[in-house]
Amino acid sequence: MSLVALASFCAGRPARATMPVEQWGMFELVLKGPSSGNPYADVRFSAQFFQERGSIEVLGFYDGHGLYRVRFMPPKPGLWHYTTVSSAVDLEARSGDFTVGKPLPTNHGPVRIAHTFHFAYADGKPYEPIGTTCAACAHQGDAAAAKTLKSLAASPFNKVRLTVFPARDDLDHGGPSSTPFEGAPGHLDTQRLNPKFFQKLERQISNLGKLGIEADVILHPDDQGRSGVDRVTPVDDDNRYVDYVMARLSAFRNVWWSLANDGAVDRRGKLVSADDVYHHLLSIHGQPIANQNRPWTTHLCIPSASSSEDVGRGAQARAAYHKPIVLDEVEDARKPLAACGSPCDEETVSRFWEATVAGAYADYGENHSGTDESSWWSKAGVLKARGPARLAFLRRALEKGPAEGIEPIGDARQHPRYGGQPARYTLVYFGKDAPTSWAFQLASPPPGGASPYPLADGMKLSAEVLDTWNMTITPVDGPFTLKKGNGSSFVDKDHRSIALPGRPYMAVRIKSLPPQ
């Protein structure tokens, strides 16, 4: 995912970077140290990275066979210096420096929150998540992992939720090839981490990064006791696990963190927030009735239900928490594909569009099983449904939208539903309704949500009819010229309407025209 600089103290000499390092890339220092006893618990190891102003302390980790690593994602270009801090003599007070250059054109940095409810990369480029869940994709063999990456490369998805611990569905169908701890499932040594597993996980995260895909890493166990990893005790063992994950993975610019809304969420959330010096995005996977206002949460990840409930829930959560909203796994049909078919796919695509115009985002969770009794949600592999191809059409529409993101316009329960930035870009979505025409009418946002681009008399706009299922765009003749209507609404000065085909899942896209 980036140019990685490797430096070594194996011969006791000051380290120098052997490859270029780019801003938001990765610098890695590799040292030889003690391997006896339990290095995961007995050895403290970190490094201070500093420029002229300020410093950043990063946790290091033991990678087996007497090797210790510390990874650093430089947030700024220029000359950087470092020195190590450790309880082991061989790892203490090692120092060096390296130069960081400008990022490559494909490197936009980690994703951050933008405009309160939306996302953007660190360099300011807007990021519109079209996500999916492949829970156990890091637990598969090389052939299965390659198949998953091939499917993702041809898909619209730019975010993948995956688990560190084995998923329960994975254990039901063959089990994981390895786990985060040493030992076999059911007989794990939770005081000793498993470097081989984490090396595989890192390869998957790096490969996702090469495809421009964010890795939303699910930190909590969810195997319902099948392997014993969901009973990591005592607390010290669980804290050691979180520290280790942060040390290994936080220098990857394409990671997010996801926690369960359980009894450990406060402790884990505070620990992740303290250990992750880069402050990657962090959410609690749970209903918004939980306390989502914890200072370390960046956005809400809400388990999804029906389409109408989603839109209302997303709108309410936006108003209550003032954070981005992601509706997770809006397709959650755990049944064979033959028993569901096209209606499930159409409903899935509709839920994504409804979330979009409500100012929220959605994640896809295909749970259809195939002949191998596995599912994309769990083991990934090959997408079986027809919905994802249509989500590519939505992604293109979003990427051509306003940099400030799609904001809800009006009541999220109304039909049709409106979203966008008035006077610049508006989506009017009709959902399951199948009108044959639509009287051109726009409204400014309500007080308190005023747009910096208000509607005005005489403004000229263009319109297109979007078939969100068949993925077609039909331009509408001539510009529309706004005229003040009733209340906050604006209509066309000639009271024109737009013809529609009388099919469900249609939308109208309205864009501003440059003044003559």
C-alpha cells in the first residue's frame, strides 16, 4: 500500500532508511532483541519520532524469532528523527533519522471526518464510502484470499469490514486456519500473540490498500464461545491484545476500528484512542440508543433493519449525535440466493439510495449461501447477488456530487425523498413509487440546516432521470429556471414537469448551470 522503509540494528549500527518514505506511508524499524520467556508480556518497547516541533511516541511489538518492529506513518514531509525506549537493553536508546517526501498521486492519506456528517481523506479529497462486510476474509488461505481480492477489485466497494477474531460463521464451515493467539481453538494461550496470523492479516490490509479500499477492523470477538477467544481473561490479556493490534496495524493509513457495544467497550475504546496516535476512525457497532457521544467515537455504525426504519433512524441519529452515520449490512437475508433473487437485490440498492438522500451511508452484507454453504458476509470469495453492480452506479453519482456531501432536504419520511446541496446538486429519489411524471419543485433546507448555496429566483438548473436499477441516465431537455413558489419551495417559471417511465427505483438529478 505504500513505500516501506526498513532499517535494522542487527549489527548495532545507526539505522538509515533503505527505501524512500512518503507522507502517510510507512517507516519500519526492525531490531533484534530477547526471545526467552514471554516477550509479549515481559518486554516494553516503543519509539519516539520527532521533528523540530513536537514528537510522537509509537508502540513497538514482538514479531517472533527474536525480532522487534516499530512502525510509523509520518504525518508530515521532511527530516524525522527517532530514538527507541525499552525495558530490554538490546532495544534501548537506538536512534536514527530518515527523510519523508511528498505523497504519491494515489496516496491521499487516512480518512477523516469532514463537514460534520461526511468523510474526506487527509489531503481533502472527498471520500464516499460504499462498504461491505467480509468478516473472515483475513482467516482464509492464500487461494481464497486471492479470489476475494479479485472480486473486490471488480466491485464498487471502497471499504471492507473484517474481523481480527474468527467469525462464528467461519467456524461453522471449516474453522479458521489460525487465530490471534497461540494454540488451537478452545485451547488458546491468551498471554501469547500469534505473529503468523497477524502477518496474514497485514497482507490482506495492505492488499486492500493497493485497491484503494479502507479496512474497517472489527476488534471484538464474535464467535459465541466456539474457539474461546470471546472469553479473553483477565483484563490484562485483553489490554495486551489491543496494544498489540494498535502497534502492528495503526501505521497502515487505510485502517478504521470497530468495537462492540458490550461491557468492555469503554475500556477498549479509551485504550484504542490512547494507543492509536494517528486517530483513525473509530465506531461502536450498536444501536444509537447506546451512548455514542463518547469523545473517542468518530461516527456511528448502526445495525440495519427495514428500509423505512433505516432512513428515520439515520436522520434521528444525525440530529442527536452530529456525527456521520453508517447503516451496516442493509442486506441481511440469511437464505440461499434462489430463495431470494432479484427482489432482495432491488431492495438492497433502494436502501443505499434512501440512506444517501437522508445524508447517511450504507454497508452491504450479502448473506446468501451458495453450494459451498458459505457467504460473502463471512468468507467472501465471489459475490453472488446482482445488487453490487448497481451500487457502482450510485458510487459514480456520489463522486460527481458536491464536496460537502449529500445533506437531507426536507422530511426523511416524505416521498419522493430529497438530498444534496440546494442550488448545486440535488437527488430526488422515488423509491418503490412508480410515478409517470414529477412536477419540478425544490425546497431550501429548514432553519438551522441552511445551505451556503441557497436557491434564488432566476437560477438555471439542468435535470437528468436516473434509473438506479438499470443504470441509465436520460437528460431532460432545456434548462429549468427557478421561480419562488409557496413557502420555501421553488418551481420552474413555466411550471414544467419531468416525464418518468412509471417504474420503481427512479431518481432525478438536478445540477446548477453556470450563469450566462
